[in-house]
Amino acid sequence: MQTLALIPARIGSKSIPKKNIRAIGGKPLIAYSIEHGLASKNINRVVVSTDSEEIAEVARSYGAEVPFLRPRELAQDHSLDIDFHRHAIEWLHNNEGYLPDAVINLRPTTPVRDTAVLDEAIQLFACHPEIDSIRAVRPAHKTPYKMWLLRDDGLMNPLFERFNECNEPYNLPRQLLPKVVVQDGYFDITRTSTILDKNSTTGLV
């Protein structure tokens, strides 16, 4: 299975300016994700999607490919993952004739990864062609069954009004509620066909 590592790194971070190239542990933050991709046995190419030539130069110096700059309109605060995924895949296909089987998203904001875990996940994904995507998760510290939505009028509604036969799951002991997990940004892997045909980085269950 041909797997493309795609590393998103826009320049316009509001919380920490230029965070993707800020030095962490003696090297730019983005360098760690590039190194993870290059060290993987099951990743064939490592491409950085950025709207900044400054970030592109740093990425190239650590061995990543930056064959294009992402359009600014796809690198805004509210831009979605599907935006840069589609742009990268379509650019590579149209300009190089390259179309991977899957894309693994390695966010620069996760500088600590075990490359063996990436290789295991890619191998698992390759063995299950019926699955659209796979992503890393961890146990959630808080259960959403005890969460509430704030309304414009200052009142609240429960996020979940029912669980099985219980009409008030937010009043149940947490031990009786479902175990939930939360995605943690360690990696996401999506089939290229899911991105192009379903316009999604998750797909359908």
C-alpha cells in the first residue's frame, strides 16, 4: 500500500505565532513529524502542506518534500482537514501523476511518536480494505454524558438526553455510563478514495 505522509503547517497560528517552526528541544517543532515520517518503514513519501515559504524552507532542510504552497484560502483558522487533503492529493495527481492509496496525517503539534506504532497502524489499515479511515484515540478524562450545551438564552440542554432506557444519563454514576475515547492527534489515516469520492477524512462506518 502506497502511503503518503501529509504534514499540515500553516503560518497563521494565533495562539503561538509561527508555532510550527518554533524551536522545541533544539529543533523546529515540525522537524519531529518529518523525522517520524521519514523513519517509518511503511510511509513512502513525506510532504508538507504549507502556505509559507519560510516553513517550506525549514521543512526541506529536514528532508521533507514541499512541491507546492497551499493556497491561503485553505489555510485559515476555520479551514478543514479535508481542504488541505484534497488540495495535496489533486496537486500531486495532476502535476506528477502520483496517487497514493492512503494518506497519514502527522500534525506537527504531536512531536512525540513511536514510529513502530505508525507502522503497525498502517499495516493494520492495509489488511482491512473495507475501512475508510483509522485514527489514534485515548481514554477520555471526562464523559460527554455529563456535558451540557449552553443556549443563547442562558439555559442549558443535556448533550445526551437518553442512554439505553435511562432518560437522564447525566444523573447516572459514571461507572454505569459507556466508556468513551477521544482523538488525540497522534495520527489519522484515510484512504485516498474516501477523500476524493466521499469528500471526507473519516468516511462512513
